[in-house]
Amino acid sequence: MYAFYSLLVYIFYTVFKKEEEDALETACGASSDESGSVSMETGCQRKDGHTSKRGKMASAQRNESSSSSDSDEMSLSDNDDDIAGPDIPACTPLAAFLSFKQEAEKRRASQVQLETPGKLSESPLVAVMSHLLTFLEQYSHFQQLQHQADQYRVQLKRHRVQHRRQMKALRASYRQRLRDKNSIITSLEEAISQQQTPSPLSEGEPSGDAGMQAGVHSLVESLYGLQGERSKLRGELRLLHSQLEQKERDRHSRIQAFQQQIDELKGCIEEREEELSRLRTATGATDSEKRVLCLSAENESLKQNLSVTQGLLQQLSTIPSQSSTMLMKENESLRSRIQQLELSLQQRSEQLSHLERRSEQSEWRRGEELRKREDRVRELQLELDREKGKEPVVKYVTQTVEVESPATLKHLSKARQRGELLSEKLANQNERCKQLEEQIRKSDEHSCNLQHKIAAYEREISKLREELLKEIGHLEEKKEEAVKAAANCSPQHFQNLQEQFFSLQTRLTALPPTLRCMKTDYASLRSQVRNFSDFYGAAISDAKKQISAAIIEMSEANKDLLEKYRKEVALRRKYHEQLVELKGNIRVLCRVKPVLKEDQQHNEGQPVVVTTDPNNESSLSVLNKGKGRVFEMDKVFHPQATQEEVFQEIEPLVTSCIDGYHVCIFAYGQTGSGKTYTMEGSVENPGINKRALKHLFSEIEQRKDMWSYTVTVSSVEIYNEVLRDLLSKDGEKLDIKINPDGTGQLHVPGLRVIEVKSFQHIKKILATARRNRITFGTQMNQHSSRSHALLCITVEGTDLATGSKTTGKLNLVDLAGSERVWKSGAEGERLKEAQNINRSLLSLGDVIQALRARQTHIPFRNSRLTYLLQDSLGKGSKTVMVVQVSALESNVGETLCSLKFAQRVCKVELGPASRKIECGGGMCD
Ligand SMILES: Nc1ncnc2c1ncn2[C@@H]1O[C@H](COP(=O)(O)OP(=O)(O)OP(=O)(O)O)[C@@H](O)[C@H]1O
């Protein structure tokens, strides 16, 4: 009866909810009348004061209804309060009803027991109801649990997605950092800003995610650390810029000071020249006057002598008896006069020879001076050239810094302009120096002419002297005759004699003007020579002093500059290393081959499936079967990229080889994709090999004042796993062995190693290696290289100041093309070749894989190629891989393979590169 009644009420309750609620309210009201502590809000309560299970369920239902309204926000909310009970619309009212009925039944049973004691205390209906209630309770609990589990699962999934997203972002940021410094900084900022915004996940998460949170925190910390490093680097860069500016200012001021000094010197020289010309004319005039005076005095005395002689003759003519004695006296005086004249002539000739000696000496001294000055000018020229030669270093720093900031770029362009101005000024100075030399040469020529004139005059004088002597002899003869005649002279004879005497007198008077003229000329010339040589000597000694002072100053300034240059080189090296380390010691570049005419002929209508992004230099996408795939590399060269552009990316590594690092550059890719073109290039457009060697020699030339270098070259090819020397004609099979010198390094006994002195020499060597390499035509490439070709350059340097030694190695490798055998149409010998090529490339992949996994054993010995490259592929080396790909759809499979391999290499870390430097007998880094 009760069961039926209960069922009926339940049906009413569920179908007509309102009525049921009313009924429930009534029932509860009745119950509350009895207990006095029941309310609709909290549900019905038992007499013992405990909240009934039904009440609990009702409150759970309320919670559920409140949480369900937020269900849309569930995915974003992490609040544990969101966990609510299951949706149980049917069982809750039933449970409420049953508990109500159970209470009523219990009350009724207790009344019955009171009325009829000894009867069964609990009816079966009550028992069933209690069972039902327990079941409902358990059911709702189960549903709650299930709901909670679902929510946990959703949360876990959400956490996992977010975690994966975060990890992806972090990985991307790290990769970005490796790509280049600027992008690292940006990505770090992004990552930091991401980490700085509080994540909703970080609060109230289950304890299972604590590990992940700790990981994230540690990453954030490391990012902060990197940010600090970045600001430190920026500070260092600023410091470098300011140092550079200071140096540039110093250099400029020094150059100005030199310029001023040189100008002053030139002014001095000009002044002196003017003075010289003035003095020359002035001295010439005074000397001539003096000579005229002197000679006129001499003339006067001669005249006096003559008049005396005349007087004597007259006396002779008047007193014939006394004439002979008189004549004899006159003869005596004439003889003495002649002797005097002879003496004076002798003295003069001695003076002349003395003068000649002096002029010769001054000439020799002047020649010496000139030679020294020429030497000094040459030295200065060399120093200036060296100064100019420093420009590239500044340029390099400029290039390195240009990457950093546009302000530095502006500053360095100004510095370059200043440098150009300086070199112009220096060229002008050289020009002026040359002009001065020209002037000196002219004055030398002039002095030579003067000496010639002096010599001519001297010859004339000696001729005249001879004539005079002859005349004197003649006169003496005549005098003797006259004396003899006078002894027995008749008046007639005496008259004859007188006539003869007068004629002689006239001849004697005719002589002096010629003699006077000659003497004047001679004396003026002599004084000119003496004055000129004295003045010239003084001017030269002055100029010498000034030049030597300027040279001393110059050499001191040069020392300073040299010191600064050394410091700059060291700084540049340091920053270069930091840059290379930031970029990573293994770098992967990708070059897309342009579609050439011959490619179009073979693959007519083939679409291009490889595209590069002009805004992103480090990604390229490949379209395969309608799906695009993006690959990230350190740098991607678009099909139109030039050989020069490719080399520019590699240039810093070539430089580091001179500094003592081991560097390996290899080209990898499908056959015909342009590996040989990139490494060797053509005659008119050379590739990496030639450009690297050219750069190497120009860098060595720049450093020759501080370092001496020896460059040696060898070249081998690996064909069918057999090693052959490409520089020897016999093509003997070679083997790789451990060097017996105890260094543990590898060497190839019998391999021809050539010392190279110049770039011209290397050209011939490269041509020989190219001729000897094995190539065949395949379906994919008409001149396919069937072997791996290695060009090994060793650079041994010695620091001239400290004596420390460095050994750098540069391995330039043109790998044989990877190919799909069916596609290349290889058969027989070609098939074996292709298999060998693919096997060795596979070994290279294995080595890279092992390096990537940081395995203790790296399988270098699995192929000749990897064994030979062991030095340059392992730890502490710098490696660049240029992946060559074709853009055509027919090659998409090979392109994808090559790019996947490249991506694997991208992830390899070789650790910091180490410099192979030997100081004091041992190796040190
Ligand atoms: N970037 C480029 N610009 C112009 N021509 C190119 C370029 N790359 C390759 N080539 C041309 O494509 C042809 C094949 O190139 P190359 O011989 O260098 O390929 P490869 O990868 O060395 O082939 P293999 O592995 O078979 O030796 C050559 O004629 C070369 O001149």
C-alpha cells in the first residue's frame, strides 16, 4: 500500500513538478512542525540534527547549476571550485521524496510500536527505501567523481597543450637566438614578456605540474641572465665605439700636427731659397766690386812700375854709358817682379786646388745628404703606405660593427672620409717633397755648371800663364841681347833697342785688361762657389735637423699607432669570436640553384616548388603534393645570389683560420645542384675556394709587420673509398694514419704538400687539382663529380713580438652528389660509384647524428671522408655546410632529403671553438 502510494506520489512529483514541489513543501512543513529545525534552503533535517543525504545532494545540485552557467569559461578557468556534481535531474527529487517518505514511515512505525509493543520495529518498506537512498547516493557520488575525472582530464589536456605551446615558443626563441644576435635579443624580449605576464596556470595547479613550473622558472631565470649578458655586450660595444672615436680623433690631430710641421718646413725651405738667391746676387755684386778695386790697385801698381821703367829708359837714352847698368837693374827688378807674379800665380793655383777640394768635399757631403734624405723620404713613404694599409682593419671593424648599429655606421663612414682626406694630404706632401728634390737637383746642376766654368777659366789662366812665361823668356832674351849690344852700342842700335822697348811696353799695357777681366771673373766665381757651398751646407744641415726631428716625432706617433693597431686587432678578434660563437660553430647555409636553360630543356613545363622569403633570410618553403613545408636554416641564398654574397657569409671563418682555428666548409646536395659551382666556380666567377685563398693572402699581407705566416696546401679526392692525391701525377693510392709526432693528429703519408707564397701560385695548384679530379656525365649532370674533393690549407703563424705559434686549418670540401640510383640511370661501375658515394654521405650523417646526441663515441672511422675530416668536424672546430638544392618539382624528393639532413645538422652543437696556439713549447688556447 505504501509502495503504491509512494510510486504514485513520485509520478506526480516528476510529471507535475510544481505540484510535487508543493507536496514536498507541505510534507517538509509538516515535518518542520515536528522537528522545528527544517528549512527549504538547507533541505530536510533528521531529528538527530544531521543534515540528510538528500540535503547534501540538493546542495550539490545547486553547485552544479551555478557551475554549469560558467561552463563556457571552463577552458580558461583553473579554479578547483569549478568542479561540481553531475547532472542528476531525476534521482535528486526521488531521493528527497524517498527520504521524506522514509521519515514518515519511521514515525508511523514508532507510533505502531508504542501502540503495540513487541511488534517488528522496522517495516520492509523502510528498509527498501533506505537501500534505494543509499544506491542513489552512491550513484550521484559516482557521477560526481566521473565528472571530476572528466574535468581533470580536460584540464590536463589544456595544460599539456599550453606546455607544448610554451616549449615550442621557447625552442623557437632559442633557435632565433642562434640565428643572429639581433633576433636573439628580440626573441628573448618576447620570451621574457611572455614569462612576465602571470599565467593563469601558475596558480592553484595540481602538484603534478610543479616540475613543469620549476622548469619554466629556471628558463625565465636563464632568460634574465641572457638579458643581462646582452646589456653587458651592448655596454662593451658602446665602450668600443667610444674608444674608436677617441683613436680616430687622436689620429686626426696627429695628422694635422704633422701637416703643420711639414708646411712650416716647406715655408722655411722656401724662405731659405729666397734668401739664397738674394745673397747670391748681393754677394756677387760686392765681390765683383771688391775684385775691381783690387785689380785696379794692382793695375795702379803695375802702372807705377811701368812709369818707373819708362823713367829708367829715358835715363838710359840720355846717359848711354849708364844705360847698360840701368838696364841691368831694370832687368833685375823685372825678374823679381816676374818672380812675384809667378809666386802669386802659384798661390792662386794652390788656392784654386784647395777650393776644388772643398767644393768636391761639399759636393760629396751634399750627395750623402741627398741620399739620406731620399732614404728617409722612402721610409716615410713606406710608413705612409703602411698607415694606408691599416684601412682595411678599420673597415673590418666597421663591417663588424655596422651589423650592430646605424650610428656606428655613420661614425665609421666619417672616419673613412677622414682617412681618405688624410691620404690625399699625404699624397700632396709627397708631391711637395718631390718638387723639393727637383729643386735640389737643379741647384746641383747649376753648381756643376759653375764648376765647369771654373775649370774652363783655369785652363785659360794656365794658357795665359804659359804665354806670359814665354813672353817673359822672350823679353829676357831681348834684354840680354840689349845688354850685349849696349856694351858696344852705337846710337843707331840704341835707338833700335828703344823702339823695341816701347813696342814691348805697349804690348805690356795691352795685357792687363784681359788679365783683369779674367781675374775678376775668376774671383767672383770663386767667391760664388765658396758662398754657395757654405750657404747650401748650412741650409741642408738646418733642413736635416728639422727633418730628423719630424722623423723622430713621426716614429713615436707610429709606435703609438702600432700599439693601438695591435689592441684593435686583438679586440676585433675577440668580438669576431663572440659573434661566431653566438651564431654557432656549426652553421648551415642553403643555396637554391637557379633554373638554367639546360634545366628547362630537360624538364619542360616543370613548375618551381622551392620558394624563398625576401623578408626572412633564414627560411624557405617547399611545396610537395599540395602541402607546403617550411625549413629554417642559418641563411638561405635565393637563386639570384652571387658568388660574392655567398663568400661574404663565410669570410669571417676564413679569417679565424689565420688566427689558429680549424675550419671545415663543405657543399652538400643532390648531383647537379651546384656544389662544384659554389666551391670552385668558373674562371670569370670564382667560388669559395679561390676567394678564401685570396682573402687569406691579403689578410696575411696586412699582418706582416706583426706575424709571419707559412701557407701549405694539399688536395685529395676520395673515389670509391680510395684516397688519391690530386696534386701528383702518379695517382697513387694513399692511406690515413696517426701522425708519429705524438700529437695524435692524422696525416696522410706520401701526400704532396706544397708551400704557397702567393695567390698567383695557388691558381696553378687549383687548376691541377681540378684537372685530376674524376668526373663523368650522368643523366643529371653532364660533368658530374664522382668523388669527394678536399682542399686542405694549413696556416702556421709566428708572432714576431712574442714568438708564440698558431696552426690553423681550412678544409674546403666539394662532396660528390647524392643521387637516387634509379633516377641517375647508373649501372655497373657507375652503380658501384653511386653506392659508395651514398654510403660515405650516410656515414657523414651518422657522425653528425652522434655529435648531435653528444655520444661518447663518434663513428669518424666509418668512412674515409669522415676519418679525414675528423680534425675539423669534431669538438672545438668551426663548420659550415652549404646545402645546394634544385627548385624544380622533378627534384622535390632529393630537395626534401637534403633539407631534412640540413635541419639535423642545424641542431648539432660543437661547443666553443678552440684556437690552436703554441706558447712556450706547449699548446694553449
Ligand atoms: N648558382 C648557379 N648559377 C649559375 N649556374 C649554376 C649555378 N649552380 C650551378 N650551376 C651550373 O649547373 C651545372 C651543374 O652544377 P655543378 O657541376 O656545380 O653541380 P654539382 O652539384 O657539383 O654536381 P655533381 O655532384 O654531379 O658534381 C653547372 O653547369 C654549373 O655551372
